[in-house]
Amino acid sequence: MSLHLKKRSLILAGHDTSVALEPAFWAVLDQAAAQEGEGLALLVTRLDAARKPGQSLASALRVFTLEWLQARLPDTQAPEP
């Protein structure tokens, strides 16, 4: 694992899962979970269930983080995929 990644272990759907992300992504995910009034594991469980086939969990978390931040920028629309 790269030195710039932080690995966290979570239980998703009854299974131990480890995800490695940059600390900045974890910080935003923690903030998003807090604003939603849920724990990080519950947020990640929802995102895991909604991710596209073939998309890694780490990728889904990074995309969510970007979209979550973009939605909070004033007068900014997310670009079309």
C-alpha cells in the first residue's frame, strides 16, 4: 500500500472490508456521514450497494466525495458525464 493512503476496515453487509483512500477523502466522508446523521460504515454501506458493476469501492467513494463537495459549491453545476 502506498504511504499516502490510509486504510480503514469496515463491516459491510456482514463482511469485513478494507478500503485504502487518501486522508483527504476520508475526512470528507466523515463530514458527509456526520451531516447525514449516520456513521461512516452506514454511509459506505449505502454507497457500496449503489455502485456501478465493475466499479471498485474506492472509486465509488472518491466519486461520491467529489460529487458531495461539488453540490455544496455556490452556483456550480456538476458537469454532465
